Amino acid sequence: MTDDSSRFNLFNLLLYLLSCLYAAAVNGRQTLYRRQLLKTKKLSCRVVSIGNITVGGTGKTPMTIYMARMVQQLGYKVAVISRGYKGDAEKKGGIVSDGQSIRMTPEAAGDEPFLLAESLRGIPVLVGRDRFASGMAAIQTFGVDVVVLDDAFQHIQLKRDIDLVLLDDRRPFGNAHLLPRGTLREPLDALLRCDAVILTRCPKEKTATVETVREMIPSRSVFRSCHVPRIARVVASKETAGQTAPPALGPDGLKQLRIFAFSGLADNRNFRDSLTEMGCQLVGFSGFPDHHHYTDRDLAGILQSARVLGAEATATTEKDFSKISGRLNWPLDFIVTGIRTAFWGDESAFYDFIRKRLQSPCV
């Protein structure tokens, strides 16, 4: 899926043929909606969608958090809706958070919705495969003016007012092949459906990706963003629990610690790189598949590896920590890291773009 080479072998040929079948299914579905043989549904509030056209992590969750807070600051009553992928409530739907208290476990809500609920105090979070039903529940229960959809670019059965697509600046289209030969969920011309593209993980200096995307969709806005790593919390070891909590560490504090880290993300390399960027002395790292449910055996293995390598602390992401926090009886201090979205130079332009689109007349 990530192979850039054009070398011929039977396995690549098989994947390519499967990607052709996948493309036919995607294009057929789009045609049915375009000809209104399949109907889109419309909510009685504004809808903002955060999505991408590739599988894997482009930073949708931190952007959803950023967007929900921005909409709230603009004076709207907002709720966030996520599918709840692999959560027990994915099919039936439900309220993860009413904005004041969290009503579901990570297993019921799914990884990302639970993290959204923890991060967005004061903003309701709902889950459900049927986003229209979840949107109606948000309107009826919380009286919201705006719903923000997490990972919904392909969910075209629900009409949206603002469609934002995230592309990783380093590798925006993967190897340019559709699933399963590549990581594209849709052909590149699907970008014509969006209202704006947000490039994520951008360096400070502009790269060629900006102009490439602008040439592809010249009538759409393109914004540049980056992920700023941060320490979300420090959890005391079982030996110091109940005593004075460890201080909130900054990057300088991390440089003094030997750390063993682990994560279960779409791209674990991004987490490892962020720790290096924060100055961590990584003595070891364990990567797990995305949405991994940690067993007691997994945790025992992580702890054993940390001890063997002489780690003074362990580290993971907010998403991973939410799934294990109730089962920790850890002899090492535990550092939980997260990322926040920031924009390079055009944050005010992005703010104005969203404000004007929300204020424009409904279509």
C-alpha cells in the first residue's frame, strides 16, 4: 500500500486489479448520489465536516478539537459527531459526553470519540454510524446550531455546509493508488467536492505540495498547519501515588529522562518523531496496530521491556492512555502526550473563512 515503485510482480498486480474494482464501486456510489438515485439528508443546523482521502493518520482528531473550539468561540452552540469506529455503540449510536460528564467507556465509544469527549469539556460528543440520526439527537437533546463531523468526507449521504479535507504535507496522496494497492480512499478528483484543503504536518517553509494542490483545485482555499507536541499529563508511579504529583514537565524536563514509549496509531512513526522533537531520550519503542485494544499481557510486556532497557519513565499518547488508564499499576512515572493544531501564518485567514461560511445563507 505504501510502495512507490512501479516494479511488476503478481502480488502488486493482484492489488492493482482489486483497486480497480474498488474504484468502480466508489465511482458508482458517487454517480448514484449525483443523479439523486440515492438521496442526501439535511439537518436543520450547520454541518462542518473534517475528513481526508487517504487511510491513516492525517490529524483529523486534533483538527476536530480545534474546529469545535473555534465554532464555540464564534458564538455557536456546537456538538461533535464521530462514527465511533470499532466501538460498541457504533451501530446503535449514543451520547459519549453531554459536555459536562462522560457517559461511555472507551470500549463503548471508540478511541477517537472518547478522546474528543475528554478534550472538549462543555461540548457534547455523540457517536453513531448513522450521522443523520446522531445529528438529530444533538439538535433535539442539546439544541445545537452547528455539528462538527469527525472523519466524514466519504459520508456523502449527509449534506454539509463546510467540507474540509486534510492532506499530510509530506505524503498527501500516498503512492497515488487506490485501496488496496495504495492508501487513497477515493480518486483525486474527489477533492473537487471539498471547500478547502488543510495541509497538516507542514514545515515552517512552504513546500511544493501547496502549489500542487492549488493546481489541482484552483478554486478552493488551501491552508497550512502543523502539529505541536505537548505533555497532556504526568501520572505518578504506584510508589509515589498519593504523594506529591510529578510536576508538569516541559521539553527540558523530558531531556533528563530515559523513556520507553509505545503507541497504537495509524502511523506510529509520527508519535516516535514527536517524542524525539520534544527532546526525549528514547531507550526503546513498541508500535501496535491502530485502534489496538491492549491486553494485560501487552502491558506486562511493555513494562518488562522498559525495565530491561533501564527506562525511568514510560510514555504514550492520549488516545492510547484512555484505553489503559483504569488498569495501570505502574512502577514508573507515566507521561501522556498529545498534539495540538496550529497554523503557519494564515490562522486569521482560516478563522475568517470559517466565520463567513457559517454566516452565509443556507443553501
